[in-house]
Amino acid sequence: MNFDILLPITLIVGIVYSIRGVLDAMLRRHIVAAGTSAEVVASLLRDEQRRRHLSALRWGIVWLSVALGFGVVAWLGWKEISPGLIAVLAAATGGGNMIFFWVSQRYGAD
């Protein structure tokens, strides 16, 4: 494993995620401090919670479909990167997103 590349990428992702969390908290504090009605604040928090749940659902479905794609690649015995291998993984990723879209539409999500 090449830690010379992995470590800076992990550091950047961690910093970006931390900045996002701080900015989200500052935005919430600003909304509450501005005297926004309790109904609006509750609606915003409810919507944010819903988006988080849908995001978890989306990535769970996508990663499951990618795992199935890797299973197909292993079942076919492909050992080297080829256009067919990339097509199977791309199809699995697209299929996972399509399944998420269907699930979210079926259960009334955005």
C-alpha cells in the first residue's frame, strides 16, 4: 500500500469534512439567532435529517451493487483491468443508483 498518496488524500478529506460540519453548525446557529420561527427551524432540521437518511440509503444500495459487480468479476475469473471489467463495475454503480431512484420514488422521498 502506498501511504505517500493515501495519507494526503485522507488528510484532505478529513479537513473538508470538518469544515463542512463547522459551517453547517454555524448556519444553524445563525438561523436560530436571527429569530426565525420555531416551525421553520423544525422544518429545516427535519428536512436535513431526511436528506441524511436518504444519503445513507443511497450509498448503502450503491456499495452493495458495486460489491455484486466485483462478485461477477471474480466469478468470471477476470484478473486484469479490461474494458469489460470496467463496464461491469460501471453498470453495477449505475444500477445501484437506479434502484435508489426507484426506492425513493416508491416511498415518497425526493
